[in-house]
Amino acid sequence: MGKNLDPRTIYQYIVNDFEDAWNSLAWNPSARGRGNFMFARQATILLEFAARLCTKDTSEVALKDLSAELFRIEPKYSTCLPGICAKTTDFILPYKNSKNGDELLWVIFDLVRHGQAHQYQQIKVTLKDRVDFQISLTGAGISRHLELVSKSPRPDDYLGYQRDSQNDLWLKVYPDLLFLDINNAITTSKLLEKGLAFEYLVRGNKRGKYDFESSDLENCLSSGGHMEI
């Protein structure tokens, strides 16, 4: 019988995939791509996993602990922006002062997570003065394996910003640092040791979707030439 994976297993899959893929690519000088977008998406998936795991704790202690650890590691994630930028509905991301979606971490999540998942590039924001705001992502540079990254000083330009020749504004994000920061916050806040349940996404025969029986589905697969294994 099919079942959902337990939270610790999901966490381990996310982390193992990031770490193994990153390190393999970092040791491969002939690779044509450095995984910039792929790794950024994976880091934000880890962030979403942690936030979703916190939702079952109605006291919000788990989220507060996770937030405190993440912002201790990198205070700039909590930088407050001039207005509301991003909102989530099923879960609350780590925050310092506001749940209104005006802190930098929420912006990174919105533009990277949703952009990468739906169009495989970061979402571009056109601000009121018609200036575009975008996120610049780095990748697995040659020999930049995660153990080296974790032991090296943090680059000064992490979460730095610049204007380009068209006057557009860019924020620089290192996906490996984002991943390591989130993962370290999960570990030091002992999130996985709090016994929290995970609210899984489900689909069912409601609102006219998936409104059929397993035999109907099996007949369609068989008629379509799918092999029974």
C-alpha cells in the first residue's frame, strides 16, 4: 500500500540530492552547466519543507526557534523591505519582525522557488519606477565542494546588490550558502526532533478532478499500451 514518506526521510532525500549533486558537479571541470538554477530551487524546497513542518505546531515555538537560528547565521535574511512583497497561504516562512512578507527571505523564496518551479528562471519584478529587480544566482564552481564552502569565510558579496548598465537592480544569492544556512538552522533548532507531523499535499475525486475508479484508470493505461509490471 502506498504511503507518504516520514518527515525525516523527506529531509534526508532533499539534503542528499543537493549535497551529492553539488559535490559531483564541483569536481567535474568539463560540465557544461554549473547547476545555478537547479540548486537554488532545491535550497528553497528545503526552506519550504522546514516551514511546512512547523505548521502543525500551533504555539509557533518551532518556527520561532528555526527563525532565530537562521537569522543568527545570516541576519541579512531578515532585512525589511519598503513594502509587502510575497505571501504564502499554507505555511509561514521564518521571519524576525513581520509575517507580512516584507522581509528579504520571503522575497528570495518567492522569486526563486516559484520562478524556478514554473519557468526555470527567477521571476523578474518591475518596480514602481519601472526599474527591474532580479536575483543573480551562482553555481557549483570548480572545486567549490560543500565542505570547503562550510569552512571558508562568507563572501562579502553574499546578498549584495548592484545596478547594471540599464539601471536594473540585482541581488546576489549563493545557492550553496542558502542551502547550508537553512540546513544548519534546521539542525541547530532541532526541528526534526520536535515530533512534528507533516501535512501532506493530497488529491482526490473532488470538484470533478480524478473522479474515476482504479479499474477505469487501469483500463486506460492498458489501452494506451502501457506495460503491466
